[in-house]
Amino acid sequence: MGRYVIRRLLQMIPVFIGSTFLIFFMVFALGDPVAALFGDKAPDPATAARIREDLYLDRPLALQYTHYMGQILSGDFGTAFNGQKVTELMASAFPVTLRLTLVAICLEIVVGIALGVLSGLRRGRPLDASVLLLTLVVVSVPTFVSGYVLQYLLGVKWGLVSPAVSPDARVDELLLPGVVLALTSLAYVTRLSRTSIAENLRADYIRTAVAKGLPRGRIVVRHLLRTSLIPVVTFIGTDVGALMGGAIVTERIFNIHGVGFQLYQGILRQNSPTVVGFVTVLVIVFLLANLLVDLLYAVLDPRIRYA
């Protein structure tokens, strides 16, 4: 196991370098950050040249990237165009989005897997058809539609929750945004769980466990559920980074100043250091989540061994 982890960590290095270089190239090479600072006004050539020199933009792209990676290794993600350190923006944004993501992931795991198991164990029955229809409707409705509808009904019309989130972004305030963020993924988790449960019900090891007279609850929890969760864990692992980076719509609806909000502001204002810094951290989150998923395979299925 230890050698496998070391090998995977070494494999992450070229993936991280390639991903960050592609991001860096798209952000810095396909636009002019200095021109974005001045908006519609044409900058003075001397002033623009001095700013490019200060921001290390007068060097070739490869040297810019090398310089940027050196800054990251020292814990410096650069400075936004408003003069604020990108690390300061991260320190305020990532905890908020992390709490929001944890709420969404917990909903996916608890509600999604529970509905999937119930539906899979009753395949072809009315409950199964109802769950499939419900998840199809959820997947078909865009996040901005479900977000505004739930915000209006639960927050404005009925007053059950606050329609907006305070700057502190407490966990109780993030329940409704977490539901909105998790809805589509929850539907996919439900369908994945249902399909996997229904397929494994016909497996030989389940028939053997039933023939041995094991209690039904033990068969479902210890044998059927563990092996059936492998595709679900794979989806949830990749969904962690997607939820953190894809919360732009949800955070805009509920006025949450998290990662999605900062990315939106950075893209809107062409604030390249902010965009590159935040996306670089999200790349790291994706890589670590995929590593954790691979390690969980051996826990869920004892037949899997890592050399």
C-alpha cells in the first residue's frame, strides 16, 4: 500500500504541472491583464510597460510560468490587481465553500445512497419507478432554476429559512444552498446506487449468502452495499472538486462569498492572478480526491489489493 501511495503521488507531479501550465497559458496568453486594469481607456505605454515588468509579464510565457511555480512553492500565489494577496482571498473563500461542499456531499451520501438502495432492492416496483422519475426531473432542471424557486418558496414566501447567507456563512444557513448545490449530483448518486444494487443482487456471492441463511440486513450492509458503492464513491470523489469549483451559480443566488464568487469576480474583471491561483488549488483538490477514492476501493472490496 505504501509503495502504491508513493507511486501515485509521483504520478500527480506531471499531471499537476501539465494542468497548471494549461490554465496559466489560457489565462495569461489569451488575454492582456494590463489592458484589463484600465478598462475601456487605453493605458499609457510607459505605465503599461512598468506594470508588465512589475507583474513579470514582460518575460516569455515559460519563464512566467516557472516564476509563478516558484512563488507557489514558497506559499505565494501572487497579488490580485486590487493589491490584495491571493492567499488572503483564499483564506476567506475556501472555508466557506468547503462548508458548503461538505453539506452537499453529506446530502449526496445520506439521501442519495438511501434512495438508491431502496429503489434497487425494489426494482420494477412503484417505489423504484417513482425514484427514477423524481431523479429524472431533478437532473432536467437547471441549478439556477431550482435555486431561485427554492429560495423564493422556502426563504421569501414561507419564511422557513433565510433567503441569503450572512458573511459568517454558518452551517445552518448553508443547508438550503447545500441542497441546491447537491440536487443534480444527488440524483446521479441515487441512480448509480440503484443500478449497482440491482445488478449485484443477482451476483453469485449474494445467492451464496442467502443460501447460508444470513440475515437480510447483514447481506445488504456487509456484502451487497460495500461492493455496490464502488461506482458511487468514484463519482463522489470526482464530484468534490467539481462542487467546489462549480458553485458559482449557487453562491451568486445566495450571496455567498466563496470560491465560486471569487472566480466569478476574477473572470468578470479579468483578474488573472486570482483565477489562476484559485484554479491551481482546485487542481490539487481534484488530485487528492482521486487518490482517496482509489484507496477507498480496497476498503470497500477486499478483493482489491495494491502492490
